[in-house]
Amino acid sequence: MPLRSAIRGLLLGTVGALAALGLAAALNPQVRRRCLQLAGRTPEPEAQQPTHIVLPDRAIASWEGLDEAIEEGRQQGREVPSDVALAGA
């Protein structure tokens, strides 16, 4: 009888440990990658977020009306009271 109880305890402990490891792997991407590596499978690459805005192929200097738009923005900035400009910032 004690042998049967010891085997049952060992089996339940093993199942519990595997369940805890599975839960940790499901919740943590680093643990998931490590588990897949240990199992001999290569993890899928995680989707990367864009880090910058890609401008069109043409150079900014060739945009038509860029100088006028910059000057117009400066003029509007001078005309707006400073409290309104700060509230919008």
C-alpha cells in the first residue's frame, strides 16, 4: 500500500509540474521559445512593430510648395496667442 501511494504521489507531482510549466509557457513568450527549443522545434518569429515612418521615394526637397507651407505654418504660429498654443500642445 505505501508503494502504491508513493507512485500516485509521484505521478500527481509530475502532472502538476507539467501543468505549471505549460501555463508558464502559454503566458510568457520567452519561456515558450525556450520550451520549443528544448523540444527541438524552432519557434515562429514574433511579429515586429514598425519603428519608423517610411517616406516616399522622392526627396523632401523636391516637394512642391514645401517652403510656402513652412512659412505659412510659421505665420500662423505667430498669430496664435501663446496660451492657446500651449493648450494644444
